[in-house]
Amino acid sequence: MSVLSLPRPRGFKMTFWRFAFGVLFALFLYVTFMRFTRGLGATTHLSDHFPWGVWIGFDILCGVGLAAGAFTLMATVHLFNIKRFEPIVRPTLLTGYLGYVFVCIGLLYDLGQPWRIWHAMVYWNEHSVMFEVAWCVMLYTTVLTLEFSHIIFERLGMTSMTRLMHFINTPLVILGVLLSTLHQSSLGTMYLIVPEKLHPFWYTPALPLLFYISAIGAGLGMVIVESYLSGRAFGRELEMDLLEPLGRVMMVVLGIYGVLRLDLLFHAGMLGQVFKPIYESRMFLLEFVTGVVAPLAILSFPRVRASKPGLVIGGLFAVLGFILYRLNVSITGLERSSGTHYVPSWMEMTVSVGLVAIGFVLFAMAVRYLPIFPAHEHAAPARGRGRGH
């Protein structure tokens, strides 16, 4: 792609969303200063009884899972050689890369001594599940960096480096799929060490498998939602011929996940407890209906699935249900045993929302200045602006 085919920077114009982001970013900087100068106690509602909150449940567990579309599509295109999905690989890779970068940043906020984050590389504890998670995340982030560097080298016209990255792309994809599979499942493995604390609605020896399958379903849903949002933001048409098959695959994955969840509850003797009027059962029903029943009901009709609103709404429900599942495992399921009711502080929420907002801004900047979408999609808006002036 020629550098000249990329859009030129436009003059700055204040809009509502830019103003809102500016306010949010200022609050984000203030909370960051407070967090790293006054500690966790002054900025969070965490305690010794409930040490993991929304920064783990949302920033880490959800951030990693929602980035799963990257390894799924990379494997589809580069390993299974289904080239028809290649036009949406780069934006999905960008989403996954930003997701993992901000997972690492979010982890710094949650660690009591963030300056020791490098210790996992030197002080090995192979018996710790957190050790395995740390290494997989570090290595997979490195792999995503190398895969994304191909786009940067192309933008800079560094032909030799572009050829080198193209040459090693397949081994990188294989390594990325292996690493992502390991740590997507090992995030569930973390909660196997608290069988007496995690509520039976969510505790099961099959947690690693559930985390892995749910990440694939949510990752595909995120690809659909991200394609819709980027289309709205940059005036692109939604690639229905590519996204509708992803919707069908997502249905199969969510169906397998839903049946497995119900089967595990049945064998644990908990299926009959689902409709009891307690807090945990309500949260389980909200999660299951949102993330499994609703998207399956919507996407099971071919005419609805083939429409833009139906496909996007189905993908959005899958993403929201996945977020509820991870929050239920990491927060709801542990509250009763801890004897506390955790509600995140406004500072905790500011960090989480701020990281998401910064991710959106960086995605927009990358799309504007890097060859993320096909060349004709960059060129068309540029010509349109020229005629308008």
C-alpha cells in the first residue's frame, strides 16, 4: 500500500465526544496520580477480605477474553488458509493487540507493588498458576507486537523488514494460537484453587474449558461489534459476507458453551437452584440469558442474522453476556464466602472506563495513519473530502 493512499490529518474540531474524552482523560490522570502516590486503600474499595475487584474482573479477565478474536481469525486465515476473511484480519489484530497492551497496563494498577511485575521473569515458581498466566500473557503480547510490526514496517516503506515478518508470520501465528489457548484456559484455572469460596453456580473443575470456549464465542462477537463501530466511525460498509458466517460459527460455539454449562450444573445438583430468589441465581440468569439465550434466539433466524441490526445486536449480547460471566466468577461468586458486598469506587471505574476510551482513541489513530483497512477504503473518504472543499 502506498503511503499516499492513507488519509491526511484534518484540522482539529471540538465535538461532544472529544470534550467528553478530555474530561474523562483528566479524571483518569488524577486517579492514576492518586493510585501510585497514595496506594490501593485510598483509591479502591478492596480489602483483605475482598482483594480482587473490577480491575481484575473487567480489565484483566474480560480484556484478555474479548481479544480472543485475534488468535481465532489469525488461525482461520493463516493456518486454515481461508483467505476470504483476510480483509478483517488487520482491524481484529489491532483490537487484540490494544486489548493485551491495556491488560498489562491495567494489571499495574491492581498490583500492590507494580514495580515488581518483572519478577515472574526471574523468580520462577512453576507450581503457581499465576506464573503460567504471567508468562503466557507476556509471550503472547510479544507475539502480537511482532505480528503488528508488519503493518508499521509496511507503513514506513521498510520492504526488507516487511518481507522478514511475512516470512516468519506462520510460525508466529502457530505460537500465538498455542499461547492464547494456554492462558485463556489458565485464567479459569486460577479459580480452581478456591473451591470452598467460589459459589457452586460458577465453580466447576471444567472452569478452564469454559473460559476457553466462552472466550472464542465472545471474541467472534467482538469482531462483529468492532466492525460495526469502526464502520460507523470511518464511513465503511459492514462486511456482511464475512461477518454473517462468523455469526453462524458464534452460534455453534455459544450453543456448545450453553449446553456444557447446564450439564455441569445438572451433575453438580445446582440446576434446580437456578430459579431460587437469591442474589447469585439472579446474576446467573442475567448472565446466561444475556450471553447465551438472547444471541442464540436472535441469530437462529437466517433473515435476522443476515441483517446488519440483527447480527450486531446478537454479537453485542454475546459480548455483554461474556462480561457478566467473568464478573460473576471474579466478584459475584466470591462475595458470599467473603462476607462482604463489593462495589467498586468511582476511581476504580474511572480507570477501567478510561482504559477503554484510550483504546478507542488509539484504534482511531491507527486506522487513520496505518494501513489497517484495504487501500480503497482509505482513498474513498479522502477523495470525498477533496470534492467537498
